[in-house]
Amino acid sequence: MNERCAKTLTIMLALPALLLPAACLLYILFKGIPALDWAMLSGSSQDAAFGSISALWPQITGSLLLMLGACLLAAPVALGGTLFYALAANIRQRKALLGIMHLLVGIPPIVYGLCGLIVLVHMLHWGISLLTGMVILAVIILPMLLMNSVNAIKRIPSEKTAAARALGLSNGQLIRRVWLPAAWPALMTGLLLGMARALSETAPILFTATVFSGVSWPDSLFSPVTSLQTHLFYLAQEGANAEAVDIAWASAVILIILVTALSFGASALRNIRMNG
Amino acid sequence: MLNLWMRTSALISLLVVVVMLGFLLQQSWPYWQHDGLNPLLSGDWYPYEHLFGLAAAIIGSFWAALIALAIAIPTGLAAAVMSTEILPGPWRSLMRSGMELLAGIPSVVYGLLGLWILLPLLQSNLHLLTGHNLLAAGLLLSVMVLPTIMVMTQDALCEVSSHQRDTAASLGMGWSARLWRVLLPQAWPGIRSGILLALGRALGETMAVMLVVGSMDRIPDPWYNLLAPAQTLTSRIGREIGESAFGSMHFSALMACGLLLALITITISMLAHIRSDKISVNRP
Amino acid sequence: MNTKKKITAIAAAAPQQVAAHDAGDISLHASRLSLALEGKNILRDISFSLPAQGINVLIGPSGAGKSTLLRCLNMLHTQWQGDLQIMGRDVRKWPDSEDGLRRTIGLIAQKPTLFPCSIQQNIVFGLSRKDRNHMPENRIKKVLKQAALWDEVKNRLHDQAATLSVGQQQRLCIARALMLSPNMLLLDEPTASLDPRSRQFIEASLLELSENMPVLCVTHDIEQAKRLGGKIIFMCDGRLIESGDSKLFFKHPNRIESREFLRWSVCDCS
Amino acid sequence: MQRISYFILAAVFLGAQAHDAAAVTLHAAGSTTVLPVVSTAAAAYHRQHPDVTITVSGGGSGVGIASMIQHTADIGMASREIDAEEAAKLNGKVDVLTIAKDAVAVVVSKAVYVGGVHQLSLRQIADIYRGKIKNWETLGGPDAQILVIDKEASRGTRHVFAEAVLGDAHARAPGASVISGSNNEEQALVAHSDQAIGMLSNAWLNDDVRGIAVGEGNKAIFPDIGHVRDSSYPISRSLHILLSKKGPPEAREFANFLLSPQGQAIVKKSGYLPVR
């Protein structure tokens, strides 16, 4: 009797956790799908005036550019850091590296934005630009990527490494022929999750990389972009304009589809690792 | 070549921390020099009168985070217990996917949800002047940190060995006794890390909070009044950073907010890291 | 509160009633136990019974399903088919649910598993909160003596349990099970990972305990089975092959599988 | 891996550079009151001059002026006059062009307007913002507490409003109960409430957000274009764009476009008063 009470109580407490994901998702889809039609995705923002900007391609392009740039910048550093951890570091350096990564993970994204504003926008005179946004997002996802790849390398059985060493493989050969083939699904999983994270961060790029409108394709790395995330924020403030609100929900749906696709990809890769 | 790459990468990681904290301190230095630590105790923030009191924002940040945790901890723990100890396997992974989905929704979308569902609800049900208040921020944050707590607790519960479970069961301990006396105590280090990470996330969340908190620089009066518009550190930064001139005292004060936020969250994540440092540091 | 007390009272009373009724005859009776997990037949048609006291040894090669059978007996596995009576009572209809059944049967696992607290707290871990707080010293002393551990831990009852050696830990597990005053003791290879001295201690205390209650000890060690004596149950590949008196079994095994096992310590039953 | 990623990075960079060599991108930032005009004009201008792209972002008049000081934008947008401190920093390096005139309307929720509040004197408005009047009943409206909406300190609308009503552009408003940012955000706040008062450019008025007359007795004046033109409405202002004297010539051409009949037509369509 007592046990049943305890279980019922637990389920009651847990109910919000069951219902919330479904409720949030359904509400967003309910609001966003009707507003989402192909006409919105085509054309260029230059054709439309303020508040009725209905072509979302420039925003999607901007978001994807920021995301790809961030990954291209962060991935080599994360991989290099992992190899340093695995091959060159002594115990103290290892602890220090992990400590630094935990420290970086804890810092709120907006603080990265502030530092980017000081150093990149003002001191290096990059201005509000695509490159600034890429670098800031790269720093934000760096600790995630690095910790993930350290774990991936650690999960390779030490016998494999020892056997390769016994065959006289050099560090480079060891990495290329043993570690990468064994760890690539895990590394890719981390990368995909990092991409999802870069797509959903808004605060740090709001005042360092993006503008309200006027960009369909950035001229160079030093020109600003528009992005889905920040577009959503601008539109979210326009509560009274029915059309803007529709577009906001549509943007939310697109953003969630992109993020979910990435994390589903990550899950699929995780399963490959389990099976293979 | 390989060596150079490895060492450069490690150095970059270190450099990021040093550069970030260094420049934050450098830019906020005029602010600290101007008034010392006094502004931490004052709630008056009037940039044009050169009054930069941080107390209202600090108190607001902590209130919002505490409300979030007060809701998310029981719910998250119960959800984790339910999924690992009550539900059969397939349901467990469904719940986990749900949580990952919740965690994947960008914070600005939560802001949109808050603005369009939560605020009108609060305003009409509690008969308030406006739904913009600390409670709204706390409620929104609780949804956002729920996945952190739930997933960390789930992992921690799964790590309790089956030997411990079987032994407790074969001593005739009931379900709730096993939960309270064996599972939760042994999973506590993991749960604690989850809670601390959630606290850090709640303190540092910007977009959603900024849209619903009301942005009034006022210390809640009386101190437990959560139904009036208030301010948080992140919302202050997000709203005002664009309008302050680089190098001005206003800019410096905002950097001080950022530094403060960074120091608080670093302390929290270090606390979470030190005790949960189970990752062995052996050569793979 | 009231209900709970009542149920506890019934559980405590039940065995005595049964004992009076069955007059020290049979304490456990299993007939046609089968268990399939994930489509694999682990146990097939197992029938046996245990007398009201004395030692019983469940022997067989590894993978024979011995541990699984033990876990079925105290309902850690519940999906089995067949009929199982303990103290003359159907285990599926136990008055105080599975937890009450498990308090009546002490199960000791192969790997000593202690909780991260002191030795004394470990001993009283299975009791209710009230009993934990007001446990007389001499009761603890008694169970520790029964488990042949008292002399080694009498001065360090408040030390962390993890500071004990593995052999001592296993005896602590036995003491912890005895603390619940079980009517039966099941042991899953209790000495498999222990040094000879600890093994000796445990075997001695098992023989002593078996004078008052049935003890069922799983082992794959033929020598240990010989030392313990009593009744032998021989299992192989999820089937019960042969059971009977220990001396007879070792001298004249009836079945070819038994002979093979006694000679090579392995057998092929499939 | 590393070499590949740098190659890709370089390719992206060059690709972006080579996209349109003759293209010029101008960046406009500042007041959200001016933003709709500039945003629409920028789109129209781009259609006529495809080689000039103008990106637009908001932030408020303070941002518009600060971005001229910091050289982070080519065109600044401001809905208030430059104050002494800013003028000292600008040091005469910037031209200020007035492109439109506008009234800052005192707005109330529909329920308040319907409930009987059609006009307020400057003194009454000041008392509301100072926290001396807290209920609409005092002013002849419904019995409801007043939701006093203030704006972020950098917003041009607030400067003009505070100067006219409270006597100082930076005056505190201790009676305020919530702070809003952009005009859109404030419009949404007023529309969602039944008891709000706020300040909005008169281009944002609609059925849910009603402007009220300002003044004593029968001398009260509604904030419409006619009263702005003859300067009788007490809370009015000029909308400016700021151009650096050393800035790109394209920025100046765009300014001329804004002052041309076509540009002024956009001003009028946006709800403001043309200057030419």
C-alpha cells in the first residue's frame, strides 16, 4: 500500500516532465506550421518591407554559415587538444586541461558575447561581423567538443593501443589507423551536438554578429549577417503585429527542425557505435 | 607538425580563459575603481546619473534561479526515478528523447512561448498589472533546466550497481526504502552536479529571461514579492549592451555585471566538477 | 500504521504455524519451475524440495542456471512458471508481498556487497527505522558471532565497512542477513573469491547455522560440496539432473552427466 | 584534417569576397522609430542600385549615436537631439539630417480610453510617471490600477517624452511599473493590458493602442499629423539620420534618396510627417 502511494506520488511529481515536451512541441507546431509555407522560404528579404519580412532564406543561410564557421574553427582545436591530452600531457596537465574545459562550460554564453564585443569587435576592429560570430560560437562549443572527444578516445580499449604500439606505429599512424577508425562515430556525435548548440545560441551573437535586415548573402567575413535565432528575437517583441508573430512561430519551427535533425543524427551515430 | 598542432590547441584553450577573464577585468576596472564594492549593495541603476547599483539585478538573478530550481529539482528527480525505476525500457528511452528535445529547443523559442502563453496566463489568473515578473522568469527557467537535472539524475541512478539494488531487495527493503536509503544516497554526487549545473545555467540564461522579467531595476519589496517586474544580471546586459559606448562608465558597469556573472558561474561549475571528478586521468 | 503492524505480525507468525503443521518436514517445495529470459530457456522443469533444516548444496558447472534458480526462489526473478511453496505457502500469495518473503529468506550474493556506511549500520541496514535506532548490543553481537566475525570487528563497529577485507565483508553480509531472523538461508557461491582461511570460517558457520534452519549453498567447487555434505542437488544446462545424499552422490553418481562432471568439472548436457 | 579545414575556411572566405566585387554594403543602426523608414527605403534603394546593400539594425537612438562615435555603422538613426556629452565625443565629425517629424503619443489601453480617459494634462501625466497617481479612477477612468510603462533609458522616444513631461530627458520615473524596449514591444504590452499608459510614436497607434489628447481643458490636442505639422502638439520631435563626414559617398546618396520625393513618400506611408 505504502509502496503504491510512493510510486503514485513520484509519477504525479514527474507528470510535468512527461507533458511539457509534448505540450511545448505541439503548441509550436500548431502555431508555426500554418504560417510556414513555401512562399515564405523563397525570395529575398530585400523585396519585403519592415515587419512583413517573409522570406526566411537569408536568416537560414546566416544561421548555417555561423554554425559551419564555428565548427570549422572549433573542431581542429578540439581534436588537437584531445590528442594533447591523450599523447603528450602529464597527469597535472591533463587535470588542468579538463579543469579549464569544465570552467569554460560553466560560463554563460552572454559572457562570451561580451568578451567577443570587447576583443573582436572593438579592439581588433572586426566590427559586427560574421567572423566575430563564428569565433564566439566556436569558443562556446569548444569545451563541449573537447570533452566529448576526450571521452571518445578514452573508450578505445587500451589493448588496441598497446597492440598498435607493439607493432611500432608512430603517433601519427596510431591516430590515423587505430584511433580515428575506432572513434569516428563518437567524434561525429559530438560535432553534431556542437552544431545544434551553435544553432540555438542567441544572446552572444545578438550584438556582435547580426543585424535586423538587409543581408541576403554576406559580402565577406567582415560583414554582418542575419540569423534565424536573432530574427526570432526581434519578431518576438512585435506582439501586436499578427503577421510578424506568424513569421516568428514559423522561424521557431524551422529552427527546431534544424536542431532536432542534428540531434537525431547524433543519436543515430550513437547507435552505430553501440552496434559496431 | 602533430606536436605543434597539439600544443597550440591546448594553449588556445588556456588562452581563451586568460583572455576572457583578463579583458573583462580590464574593461570593468574603471567601474570597480570608481566606487569599490559599494554598488553591490545599492539598487539604484541610472546610467545617465552615473549610478550603477547592482543589488537589484543580483537579487533578481538569484530569485529567478531559485524559483527555477525549487520547481525543477522535485520534478526532475521524480521524472528520473520514474524513468529508471518504474517504467520499462522502451518508455525510458522515450522519456529521455523527450527531455533531449526539451533541452534542444533554443532559449529564444522559450522566450516566445513565455511571452505568448505564460505572461497572459499569469496576468489574468493572478490579477496582476502585468505578467512580467520574477515568477514568470523562474517558471520559464524551470522548464529550461529540467532536462539538465533529469538527465544527470538518470545517469547517476543508472550508475548505481545492480549488486547494490539486488542486495537491498534481498534484505526485504521495500521500493521506497530502497530509493531513499540506497539509490538516492549513492546517486547523490551525480544529482548534486546536475543541480549545480542547472543553477549555473539558470543564472546565465539571457534571451528567455530578458523577454519576460520586466527589466525594472528595483529590489523586490518586500523581499519575497516575486510578482512585480524585476531585473536580472543577464537581462541588464542583453538590453543595455548595445546602447553603451565602448569605454564609457556605462560600458564598464555592464562589463562588471559580466565579470560578476562569470565569477559566480565559474565557482558553481568548479564545485560541480571537483566532487564529480570521476574521469580517470590515465593514458588511454 | 495499523495495517503495517498487522502484516508484520502475520509474516512473523506464519512460519511457526506452518512449522507446527508440517512438523519439521519440508521447508521449500518447488515443482516444475521454468524460466525463459529474452527467449532463452534458463531453467527447465525444475522440481525439488528442501528439508526443514540441514545443509543442501546446489552444484553444477558454471552457466547451469544455479544463481538464477536462487534469484527465483526469493522473487528477484518473477517471470518464472511453475509452483513454489515456502513454509507451505505459495510465494506468489505471500501476505507481506515480495519484500516480506525476502525478509524470510536470507540471500547472500557471490560478490560481497556492502553499503557505504559503518559496519554496525550495515548490519542493521535491512531493519525498519525504529529497530535500527534501538537495536540492543547483544543482538548485534549474537549475529556477528554466528557469522564468525565478532572477534575481528568488536572494537571497530563504527569504522567504514569498506575497510574490511573481502573475506570479512562476506561474513558481514551473512551477519546482515541473519539480523532479519530469516527462516532459510540461500548462498550464491559465497566463497568463490575468498582466501582459504575465510572459506574455512564461512563453511564452519554455515554448518552451525544449518542445525536450526535450511541452508542452500550454491557452488561449482566439488571439494567444497564434499566438505559441506548434507543433500546434493546437481544441475546442468538449466535442468535438475540428480539429487540425493552427498555421500551417495559422490560415491555412486547415477547419471552419466554427474560422472562426467565429477571427473572433469564440466559436462555436456545438451 | 587540419589542412583540409583551413582550405575550406579559405574557400569560404574567398568565395564570399568574390561574390560581387563592386558591391558596397552600408550599415545603418539606431532608433527603432526611424528603422521602418530606413528599412523600407533601403529595400527600395537596393532595387534601383543593386550594387548597394544596406543592412539595418535597431537598438535605439543611443546606439545610433554611439555607433557613429565608435565607427561601427555608416548611417546612424536617431529620434532625438544629440546631447552635449555626445556632441563633445562626435566633435563635429558628423552631419545630422532631419528626414521626418513625429509626435510621441501618450497611449492608453483600449479599455481605459473606452472607460472615459480621452485627455490628460502634462501635469497629470507627470504625476502618473512620478507615482503620485496610481489609479485611473482619479482621472475619470475605470477603477483600475495604472500600469505605467517606461522605456529603456537610451530610447529616443523616452528622451523626448521625459523632456516634455518630466522636464529633463534623463529624469527618473519612480512610478513606472515595467520597462519596455522597442516600439513594438511597448505596443504589445499596451495591447495586452487593460490598464496601461505608455509612450509611442504615433505611427504605432491602432485600435487596441489609443493615443489621447494632451493639454488642459478644451485646449487638449490629439497627436495627429496636422498638429505635428503646425507644432501645436507638445511632445513632438524630429527624426534624424547621422552621416560621418568622412563616410562612404554611397551613404550620402542614400540620404539624398530619403529626402527625395520617393523617400519622403515612404516617410509618409510609415505614418510620419515628411519634411519636404
